[in-house]
Amino acid sequence: MKFKEFVNWCNERTCDGCWGMLEAIACINLINEIMKIQFWKREKIWKENYEQQVLEEIINPIEKNLEEMENS
């Protein structure tokens, strides 16, 4: 997942309300930190330092819950 895709994913969760307050705060803080970096370095910093942890701890569990809700 690219950084821009992560930002779009967060915006979608904001609209549908399918995440908790802690996840929202973590995502907002992460986006703010990465946006402080020069734009040509953002994707590399995202991939090297944040992507895997964010996928494992935030995105995948929420996507799993969304899928379960759709199938119910």
C-alpha cells in the first residue's frame, strides 16, 4: 500500500465510521508526521518505517471486520 492509498483509506474510514477513536488518532498522527517530510522522501519513509506495522495492526483487522459485517 502506498502512502496516498493509506490516506485515502483513512478518509474512507472517516466517512463510514468503521474504526475506533484510537485507530483514528494513530492514523491522523502518522499522516501528520509523514506530511512533515519532503514530498519526494515520503513514500520511501512510509515503506521502510510504517507500512508493515500499519497493515498488521490497523488496516487488516478493520478490513476483516468490514468483511465480516458485509457477510452477516
